[in-house]
Amino acid sequence: MADPARVKPDAGFREASGPTERAKPSEGPGDAPGAGGKASEPAAVQAAAREEGKARSAEDAAAAAGEEDEEGSSSLHPPAAKKLKVEHDKKKEKRHKVDEDEIQKMQVLVSSFSEEQLNRYEMYRRAAFPKAAIKRLIQSITGSSVSQNVVIAMSGIAKVFAGEIVEEALDVCEKWGDTPPLQPKHMREAVRRLKSREQIPNTKHKKIIFH
């Protein structure tokens, strides 16, 4: 028979040591997931980095393709605004060139004038119909107010019209053997000739008779 005093300590020792021994295997599985998680964490990070890199490369490729398409389309079919700008620049250059040519021709012509012709040309340049009188005439005919641009345009047209009558009157004076200055008979004959050539609008109402 075994001594009870000895058996109990052994049993107590075994019971005390049992949980510690059982705890060791249980610690292994607890440590295993932790260890496995720590070991698998870099792999997950690497996988996420790879996916992010693929996404970025796909976005870069799409952006590059879009830029190439835009460059190709712009080279083949330039936008309408660019076309209009180019055409406007060409027209402006052409108009500027024509203006320069006309200025040069006018300078050559004026330089060849005599003193009398130069004085007459200077008076022609300075002559103008009064804007106030033109404005009153337009308002009395139309019955409405007009802008200053309309008044300037009408005064210029009136000046050209008067110049045509004077030129025709000078031709009449020369043909009749008279010498300047012009007389009223020359002016009346000039107006009659211009009307006969339908270069002056007829203000009288024409009655049209239907047969």
C-alpha cells in the first residue's frame, strides 16, 4: 500500500502540472495564427502593391492613348475655331497689304501734283457737309432719330454725290466752250445728264398705265 501522504502530493503535483502541460499545446495553435498572420502580412501588402501598380499602369496607358487620339484628330481635323482664326489672320494680312499699296499709289500721285492741284485736293479733303444739317434732314424725312454713324455715312455719300455733279458740270462747261467758274446752267445740265443716264434717282412719282 502506498502512503497516502505521498500519493496526495503526487496527485496534486500532477493536477498542477497537468494544466501547464495542456497549456503548452494550446499556446502553439494560438501562436501559429499570430505567426502565420505576421508571415502572410508582407504577401498581402505585395499583392495590394501589385494591383495598385497594374491599375496605375492601365490609367497611364489610357491617358497616353487619349493624348495620341487627340493629337491625331487635331492633326487630321483641326478645330473650327482654329480654322476661323487662320482665315481671319489671312484676310487681315491681305487687307493690310492692299491698304499699303493704295497709300503708296496715293503718295506718288500727290507728289506729282502741281501747286494749284495740291490746293484743290486739300480743299476737297477738308470740305464736308455739316453733320447737324444732315441729321435734321434725315429726321425730317424718316420721322425718327438716327445715330451718329448714320449721319457720318450720309454726309460722306452726299459729298461723293456733289463731286459727281461737279465733275459732270466741268465736262459740260468745257464742251460748251465756257471757262470756269461753273455757272448754274452748267450744274442744271449736269443733273439732267446724270438723270438721263439713271445715275440720279428720280424723286417724282411715275404713273404706270396698264393697257
